[in-house]
Amino acid sequence: MIKLGIMGDFVASNSTHIANNEAIDHAAKQFGKAFQYEWVATDRIEPEFDTLIHSYQGLLIAPGSPYKSMSGVLKIIEYARTHQVPALGTCGGFQHMIIEFARNVLGITDAEHAETNPYASKLVINPLSCSLKGQQLDIEITDKDSLVSSIFNTNTITENYYCNFGLNPEYQEQIHKAGFTMVASDKHKEARIMELKSHPFYIATLFVPQVNSSYEKPHPILIALLNAMEQYKRANVEQSVSS
């Protein structure tokens, strides 16, 4: 059985959370193998950390921030990044994957999110110059050698946004050069998809791909996540057998 852990605070009235579950069901049907997913409230992450990290073959950092526990989300994001666990972050997940990278890779220990700490001096995630909430916009895939490019197999995609915050352009080049690569951008050349190329599957999207999914046409990035999870499980099984 392959299991996906959705790190987020589920709210039944949140349309992106409902879309998230439906989109995973779409992808799972095309995946066609034994698969389960479950939501993990963010305030459970730290007290149950040792159990959670051995419970799933992949993580989805859900939209819907601010989270109940930002520290819990950042801790499990760091684990996924450093232990090769397939991980996808969308909207709020995108934002927190960037904060974790800024703090723990770039050494910007006081990197903050304007939503939770608007007066911080190092706002790596800041308000977008123009809110994208409720908009559907085109995105150009700029890095043809990326995993993202192979997933979509096109130059331009159209996706739905639900956010008011994004990567502060002042930090974009620094984060990109450090390895969390901007692989797709909007018409203003601002990051919309980030990918850690040294990792088998570590992708962050500012948009919410789950909304742009259907039974007939599951979103390709979710199918790619499930395939990466299967490979991760197989590799772990092979490693345990050889040891």
C-alpha cells in the first residue's frame, strides 16, 4: 500500500481542500494501484513526528495557511527535503517550502512570512504586488531540463490561484542559484513553480493544481507525485532487503 500524507488543517468549507481530495482521487484512479491518503493536522506533526515520517511514501503540503503549527510544517518539509521523500507543496505549501529552504540552506534563520509576521525584517514571502486570488493565469515553463517540463510536456500551462502571497523577488535569484530552482514563471518573470533538482521529486507551485483536475483528465503533477512515491517505496524495499 502506498500512502500520501497531506500536511494541512482540513476545513470542509475550504474549496481548495475539497478540490484537493477530489483531484487525488482522480489521479489515484489513473495510477491504478493500491493507494491511500490522509490529512494530518499541522499541530500533530511535532508530537507525532517519529511516527509520521515512517507512515507515508510522499507528502503534500496543502493550501490553507496560516497553519495551526508553522514550526511543525517546516520541520516535516525539512525532513522531506533532506531524506529524498517525494513532496509537493501548493499555494501555502509553496510558500513554506521556500521559507524552510531560506532558513536551513541559505542560513537566513529569520526568514519569515508576511501573513504570520508582517513586520519581520526578512520577509522571504511577502504580499504579491497584485493579488492572484481567484485568478486563472498562464505560466511559462522556462527550464526545459526540469522534471516539471517533462511532466507537462508543453511550454505554457494555465492554472488557478488562491493566494495573496508569494516569493519576494528580492530573494528569488539567491534561492534559485542555491538549488531551489525557478522552473516556471508568469509574465512578470516571478516564480510560480520551484523545483529542487537534486531531489527525485520536490516541487512547489504557487497555484493550486488540484483545482484544475477532473476524472477524465487528472492533473499530471499529481500523477507524477504518485509515481515518485511508488519509486520511493520500491527503493526503500530494495535497500532493506540488501541490508
